[in-house]
Amino acid sequence: MNPKPEVCLFGQVLGTHSFLLDGGFLQPDEYAEIGAQYFLPGGETGTAATVLDSLGVSVRMDGTWIGTEVTPMLQAFYRDKQVDLSPLHIWEDDPGVMDYVVIAGLARSPMGRFQHLFSSGRRWWSIPREEDMAGCKAAAIDPFFGSESLQAMEFCRRQGIPYVTIDSPHDSPLHRHAAVNVVSRECTDRHYPGLEPEAVMARLMETAEGLTILTQGGGDMLYGRKGEEIRRMKPFPVAVKSTLGAGDTFKAGCVYGLLHGMPDETLVRFAAACSGVAISRFPLPLHPPRLEEVQALLSTVKG
């Protein structure tokens, strides 16, 4: 393991139980056949770590406490990968945080106990340590852990480490100081109901020091910086097997682009191609995008 990984990640690290259905999505009172099921690393940070390793990047990650069921799975999965799990706290009296996802083509439904966990009044994630980030060249920070997410941000700023975040609204420090903020349609629906995407982008760009990207599923991506015009890019056309992990893979692609100093258009295209490769297979953790696959998809559609 590289004692000084290139990238530091802080956020959600889960055990994901995924079920790929044969035929259509679940219908009330109707039988559904499970075509494949897996228990593999998940969460915004866990998936990003898997993708970055596949792209040849060494990673250290921290965030969600892992427990008696999640820990052995993670340790076995990452044993032969460039992913340092040492900062993760092991929850010795709990199985760990898990989610359950049912998938059929473009449709998926995640299930979990996150509302219960967040309302429990107890912290179930780590306090970041600056020494874990020292020497990293880029980072990603999930916004879900309140003051701890902000603390990770402050460590990045103090160390001069550019970071990617996700779904951070225009008035949040995580958005303001990010090198890249990737905002999903789920986030805009929650924070900006009734506003057109261009109006949301204008608000986000006005308060950003870095690049803002608005993803819209199969619709055009919008991206830009303060003082610039909004730019558009179409997703890559691929045959969709599963959309599970698409956004997390896009985030990983942004981290890779940031690490390698890509210009904005190149970074957005690279992240979109990573996501395009990801949604063409299942399960993503066992078949993450490889750099040559991403480059091959990029070559099919010229920028």
C-alpha cells in the first residue's frame, strides 16, 4: 500500500445488497424473478474508491463506521487494490451501515435506514484527521456528515488540496470552496423546486470558486464557472444494464480529471464517459470502468 495515496475520500462507505431483476420492475402483488444478487462495497465514497482504483489511482478513504458484517466484505474486496481502509472505524457491536437496491434497467429503488440513523442523535461516522489527508493531491468530500464534512474541507484548504463534492447547494461552504461540485437532479428537486435548470445553474455558478456541473440523468449536463456562459454536454449513448453507481462513478471521473489537471470540457467528458461505461454493466464493483474502456468510449464521440 502506498503510504501517501494520491487521493483522499471522506463520506459514505456502505455494504450494498443489490438485486437485478429479470423482466420489468417490481409491481404490487406480482412475482419478480431475481436474475443476480450481490453484497459489495457501495455508498458515494465506497463506489468512487473502487472506480478510482480501477483507473489506476491510489486512494485512502474514511467516513461511515463499518461493522461486523460490512468490515470483512470490505477487507476481502480491497485486499488486492490500491485502497487504504486504515482510517475507517470498526463498529464492534453493530453489523454496519447497509442498503438494499432493487434494479431493473433504468429503474432502481434503494432502501435503507438512513432517516433513522440520521435522526438517532448519535454520530455513526468518523471525525476526519488531517494527517490522513497530508500528501494527497486531490480529494472528494460527501456533504452528509455536517461539521465533520466541513472539517475535512478545512483540512483540504489548509493543505492546498483541491476537492470534489456532490449535491452541495449554492449557499454551502462545501460548494463555495470546491474545485468541482457535481449536483444531481435529486438535489435540485429538493433544494430548488420549480426552478428551471438554467436558473439553478446561475445561482450555483454565482457563488462558486470552482466548476459546477449539473447532471440530469439522460438529459444534457450543464456546467460552467462564475462569470461564464452555461455550457451543455450530452451523455454518451450506451446500452444501459444498471444505473446503480452512475453518479458516484461520475464523481470519481471528476476526481481523476482534477488530479490530472484536465480543462473543464475535458474533465466533464471524461467523467461522463466513466459513467457511461459504468451503466453498461452489472455489478459495477466487480466490473468498474478501466482507463482503456473510458478512452475507447471517448473516441466514439468527438468533443
